[in-house]
Amino acid sequence: QVHVEESGGGLVQAGGSLRLSCAASGRIFSTRAMGWFRQAPGKEREFVAIINWSGTATGYADSVKGRFTISRDNAKDTVYLQMNNLKPEDTGVYYCNSDVVGDQGVGYWGQGTQVTVSS
């Protein structure tokens, strides 16, 4: 089975940066994309970013385009999310999923990592 674990969250002031990591273990399908989602307090979980297996194709929610960058290191079975110019509305729990189709996470979820952006 697949185990997914996020890390790297924390407290940062608006305009700052954080780098999240998502480590996967166990068997995963190399043909599947992986991605990041987030959930703000009192809101539904939303899509943030997706990356294909080779790392040659990425996609982002409009709200984070130009500020966030997703990348992947298959040798370490790890996907990253570099978050720059953070805004208070980026606050939430960030989750990684092992299988993303379109803007939907259909694989395994991690436990999440908290990101808090102060104004």
C-alpha cells in the first residue's frame, strides 16, 4: 500500500515563502500524476497544483499561478511545492495526493501540513 506524508508547513508573514514536501512510500503507479490540495478553515478542500510522473507537465489553480511551483524527484519519491509571495488567503491545511486526475485527488491522501500566513 501507499503511505503519503506531508511536511514543511509553518507560520510565515505575508510576502514570505515556504517549501512543502510530500514523501510517498510503497507501490505507486508511475503513470499517475500527483498533486497538492488545501483546505482553509470553514471551506471545502480545493485543488492547488498537479505534476505528471516525469515532471514535464504541471498545472495550477488560478489563485496560485505565478507564485507556487510544483516539482518532483522520483529518485526520492518526493513531490514539492515551493510557495512564494504568500498571502493570508493561502492559509490552510495542505494535502498531497498520490493520484490526481484533472483537479480531483483519487489516490491516497497524507495527513496534511498546516500553513499559516499572517498579515
